[in-house]
Amino acid sequence: MAQPPAERTSSSLDYLAAALGWLIPGAGHFFRGYRGRALVFGITVHVLCFAGLFIGGVRAVNTPDQPIWKITQPITGWPWILSKNLSNSVNPAYHPAVTPVLPSSMPQIVDAGAVYCGIAGMLNILVIFDV
């Protein structure tokens, strides 16, 4: 008779890998020994985040009128921490040039850079879960 597969229990190393994956995208996979995945995921998340910063500048992470991106951007880890600190010191008040009139329940997408950085955060959520 076949035995059922053993249940996998989470250990403190799993949480450490997830924390590393948040802080430095791809580092959790590198820590776990998945070097190829670490390289692909790390490069992808970093390129997407830095493309957003290139398009929108550091103000792309300081968007008080776009609450959806305020939730997803911090998940990119160190690029967000650095950009947020630079944004607060360089441009403390974010005023988009054009603000479309939308219902308050809808996110206002006025800066493509903010969108890129937010999508990088969403992608890093999947990467963290994959660790």
C-alpha cells in the first residue's frame, strides 16, 4: 500500500528566505539554492522597478493620490526603500501635472512610472510565494 506524502512544515529558514526575497528580489531563491531562478526573478523585478523610476523619477514612489500603488510598491524591497527616502528628501510634495477626474474608488493612473513600480511589487509577491 502506498504511503501518503509527508506533510511539509515551514521552518525558520523558510521565513528567512521570504524576508530575503522581499528585501532583495531574488535573494530568497539564491539562499535556497535556486541560482537560475534567483537570477531571472531578481533581474526581472529590478529592471521593472528601475524602468518605472527611469520613466517617473523618484516621485513615482510618492503618490498619495494613488492608493493602490502605495500598497504594492513597498513589496519591491530595497529599491522602494531607497527611492522613498530620496523622494521625501528631493520632492516632499507630489503634485501630478494632470489629474483625471475619476470616482474616488478607482485608482488614478497618472504616472506610468508609478504603475511600473507597482507591478514590480506585485511580481515580487509571486516571487516571495515561490520561495
